[in-house]
Amino acid sequence: MKSIVAALAVCASLLAVSVVLAQSGNTEQRPVVKAPKYDPAIYAELQKAPEKARNRGNPLANDPDAVAAGALLFRQHCAECHGHAAEGSPKAPSLLVPEVQEAAPGTLFWVITNGVVRRKMPVWSKLPEPQRWQLVRYIKSLGGSAAAAESVIRKP
């Protein structure tokens, strides 16, 4: 009888350990995806924005809800390619680099609106304009102190 109780105790212990291991393996760990090697040529599209577009200020620059709304839009439309934290992926470049974070809000708006078709970034002109500006606010917020520069609205 003691051997049966001991065997059951061992089985129960193994079962408990396997449950704990199974649960710890279910934490939402995302697979590590290697971002593409940094290539400044990828960010050359930012230089193609017309001066009129570059000088456009973000009308939502002082909207406290724009960053949160932009984060939701980013998850829906951009994260699949640019990564959940905009860190980049094999599909699309990082948005955390200085070229993006230091770009004028109007430049980012222009790129979002027109896409970069030859690099497989879709045109987002059908997304309502306020939502595109919310995306700009969110992207700029990822740069910390660079986000403060966005609050300066440039006049054409």
C-alpha cells in the first residue's frame, strides 16, 4: 500500500511540474525576429517629400489622445511589417532611427499618405487624414525627446 501511495505522490508531483512548465511556456513570448541590417538608403524616401509637405504642421500636435489613438492604428495597420514596437522586421525598416524620429511631422504624413510602393509600403491615403496624423504623433512619441520637436508647428 505504501508503494502505491508513493507512486501516486510521484505521479502527482510530475503532473504539477508539467502543468507549471506548460503555463510558463504560454506566456506571450514573441519569437525574436531579426530586424534588417541598417541601410540608410531605405530612409532616402523621407528626403523625397516636397517642401510644402515637409513644412506642414501636425494639427493634432497638442491633442493628448492622439498618441494613444495612433498606437491603436499602428497595431492595426503597421505593426505587422514594422514590428510591434516599430523596431523593424525583415518586411519593413525600424521607425526608431534618427532619420525617422528627426523627420518633420509633415514628412512622415506624406510618406504614410503616399506609401513607398517599390518597397512594398502601401498607400494609406484612404485612411482618414486625422488618423494619419495620429499615426505621426505615435511614431514621433517613440523617440522620447524627439517628440518634443513635433509640438512646434511649422507654417508653410
